[in-house]
Amino acid sequence: MKSTTFALVAALAAGLVLSAPAQAAATFVNGLALSGSALDVSGGTSVNDGRMGYFSDLYYDANRSEWWGLSDRGPGGGTLSYDTRVQRFTLDVNATTGAISNFQVVQTVKFTNASGQAFNGIAPNPNSTLGRSFDPEGFVINPRSGNFLVSDEYGPSLYEFNRSGQLLRTLSTPSNLIPRNAGTGVANHAGDIGNTAGKRTNRGFEGLAVSPNGQFAFAMLQSAMLDEGGGDGVYNRIVKFDLNTGAALGQYAYKMEGSNQGRGISALVAINDHEFDVLERNNRGVGVPEANLASPNKKVYRIDIDGATDVSGIDLNAPGASFTAVSKTATPVVDLAADTLSELGNVSPEKWEGWTIGPKLADGTYMLLAGTDNDYSITQNPVGEQFEVFIKPGVGTVTRIQCDIGTFNNCKSIGSNGVVGAALAGGTNFAGYTAIPGVLHAYKSGLGDMTNYVQAVPEPESIALLGAGLAVMVWVRRRR
């Protein structure tokens, strides 16, 4: 019986692999600009407990036809308390064109430890111990169990939660990724001070993917580690985890286009068990202060880890280091910055961080969804004083200001270079200013883009239960 069930799973998986027509690029369909001051459905009513932070990651659960959007550590940037959470939302998708409309949040799930205490976005204190500090950046659902897998930047860590958001286990992070002083071994998870090795601050497990069969997870660092070039490094690490044991099985090197302008990766999406989409971007575009408006660069590449060297024991920055990085398409699947909305002055958002494969369309293509992290449209100074960021779109540009939260009091200008300037003069006209929106873009794949795509398949036991349930339904209908 078990071999028959596995054969059924294999047949289902095979049926989800598309045929291979000529290669065609994904095309932009439409976009949504979502209110930057909107609340989730947690019941919170303040900026620090209820405002939508939008999309540090996106995930479409094809088995349940559910959309999920992950928020990060909160509007305090790690300086203020915030209960971390994920949002389930609904989205209308035109089955022919892939056009999207009618975004609605329908569920907010907060993350807690096994005792029910909330995971918090505030930075670890003491900094050598993670505690309940959590900066969630990557989100997938394990097709075998339905549980949430969430990657974190502070650790960097990979956690498994049940569908109520309660922690089930922590997977084993390879020791070479831990942010630490290589001489003393002392870790600092809250910042780079004292650290000489491991991941950089705010550059942990940014991308997360799960294999279609639910056996493996893949977590990806945002950029190079401190001891592998730091801010000048171009190689990121992808870690493969065994979801049965929780152990790391291997590490693979990904080479970015460069290291300038805060470049890093923001999303990792499985095409099958060895091919992935990677969203790579710089820190340019419409965002809170420090984000320069000039030259935004946001692209999605297709990569393949087959044939890549396991670099678990290799220093990627060592002179003469010999390894094969993952293969990467020369031409991007999508150039996100090339498609813009008038609500942002036709300037790309800074933080494209979510990417997921949506439903299959009528002609056999797939809808692809990209989303932005708008940082809650909030910024803060070094002492934790918060300000709201407002934008006013122009033609090919956007004007930004920061003010007291929820008002147009004590406003200051923000230059196109991201630098906060002088106080605005009395009598300034604030008409047309709004909080920075969250953005969703819908794309339609080319048939050739998805030739090797394998949709996630539930575990054999789930399929058996589904079959049993259908049989009961048929029996009940016949009895009626």
C-alpha cells in the first residue's frame, strides 16, 4: 500500500512538470499600491502593534490556495518591542491574464515560543544570547506537514512553527555562520561590534525555500559574511537543511552582480529540488531615509545548485580558493525596477523582498507575484524616537518628508540621496502626501520559464487522508 501511495505522489509530481516550449520571458501584468497606514487583523491599533509592514517575504500555498505575507522585526528596526507575525491574505487573480486585485488581510498569526511567549523584534540583550529576539525574513510552508518554516536574521536561525504560530523546533545553524569574534568565539547577534566572522548584522537568512517534496529547506544569507569580504564580498551562502533531522547537509556559493550600493539577495524560491529563483537587489529606490532614489537595481535570476561545490569547509575569500559556485542565468527572469507605478512617481520601491509562484493560468503559464517591504513607513533616530515617512509622487520622481507619527507636525525634508534635511517652512502644503505604500506586482511567466517547475506535493499520508475523505463524501452523498 505504501509503495502504491508513493507511486501516486510521483505521478502527481510528474504531472506538475510543464512541457518544454520555447523560452519566453515573464511579462509585467499590473501592480497594486497598498495603503502604508493600513492595519492588520491582530486587533492592534498603533504603529508598533498593528500597522502592516507588508512583505519581507511572500508565499503561495498551492495545496490550500492560500497567500501569506511575512512582516519583519517591526517599525523600530530592532530598537523597540514588537510581536513578530505573518499575515494570510486573499487576492483576486484573473485566470486568463494573471491581473491582481482586491487585496485583503484575513488572518494575523503571531509567533510564540513553546510556552506561548511572543517572539519579539527587539535586538538580543545580552547580545550573545538570542532569547526570544526574532527578525523574520523568509517564509515557506512545509507541504508534508503544513507547518511554517521561518528564517531569521539575528541568529541566523531557521525555525519550524505550527499553524498557530507556536514554535516546534529550531534547526541547527552551521557554526561558521554564527556572528562572532573568531579569536574568542564570543558571539554578538545584535550587531557587528567585536565580530570578525560569520554573518553581518541585518544580513542573516534573508531567503528561504522548501523542496517540492518537503524533505529539504534552503536558507540563504543576504550577502557575504564578515570573514569572506564583508561589505566588499560578492559570494553569499545557501545552506541546505534536512527537514527530517534538522541538520545542515551542505553549503553552496552564490555570486552576486557586485557588492556596491548595499547589494544583497532578498528572496529564494524553489523551482524544483535543485533550481531556484533568487531576487537580488541594491538599496536604491523609494524608501525611508538613507534610501537613494537613483539607479534602483532589482532582478530575479534562475540558479541551479547541481554541480556546485559543497563549500561548508571552504573560505570563499581565501587566496586561491577553489570551488564551483551555483550556476546563474545571464539574463534575469524579471527586472523588477523596469516596471513602476504612478503612485510612487514611477520610481521603483527600494525593498523588493517577496517573490513567489502563484496559481497556474488558463493557458498553462503561471502568475508570479513580487512584493515590497515598506518598513512600516516609519523611521527612527538613534535614541528610538520614531517618525512617519510620507511621499508625494511626481512625474518620474517622488518627494519625501518625515514628520511626527500620524501628523504633519515637525516635518523635515528628505533629499533624493536619502539624507534628512531642514525643517519645512510653516504653511507648507501637504496635499498629496501619503505613507509609503506596500507594493505588489503581478507577472505572467513564459511557458519556457517554468518548464522545470515542480509544484509542492503534500505528504503521502495527507494524500491518503484526502482520498479517504473523498470516499466518505461519496458514500454520504449516495446514502442521501
